[in-house]
Amino acid sequence: MIVQAACRVIIPGIRDIQCIPLHRHGDMGKIFKAFGYKPGECKIVEQGFIDNHGNFYNRKSALKHVNECGQRCLLGNFNTDELFSEDLY
């Protein structure tokens, strides 16, 4: 079951790509700023979602997972081959 939006990001001084859970993908900039990073210092590699086991899915695979699990989502008037954070609430 998809439970939350997430972004895979590159953060200066941290070797590995990090997966940051979010309420909405658009919140990533606020999170970077809250931790004192300036615009452009960190890089979003990929937007996606995490499931109830902590596995990361990109937008397309997340929509496929939602459909296969029979999970109820809003699936608003967005591109029909990708999941959006707004679809979860």
C-alpha cells in the first residue's frame, strides 16, 4: 500500500542518495530550507512514493502498485499514467 509521497535527493556531504518522505512533493524546498540549505545546493533526483514497508516507487510504478493492490485513491484530473501526492488525500 502506498502511504506517502517521497523524493530521492542528493545532499552535499552525504555520500548516498537519500529518500525523504513528504506530505507533498512540493514541500521538498521547504525541507531543504529548514535544514539550512540554500537553493540549488541539494538536488532532487526523483519524485515518487513509499509503501507501508518503506519501499520507494517512482510515479509510474506507484500508480501501478496502487491499482494492483486495489488501493483507493482520488486520482484527480492529472496524467493518468502517474500517481500524484494529491491523489493520496
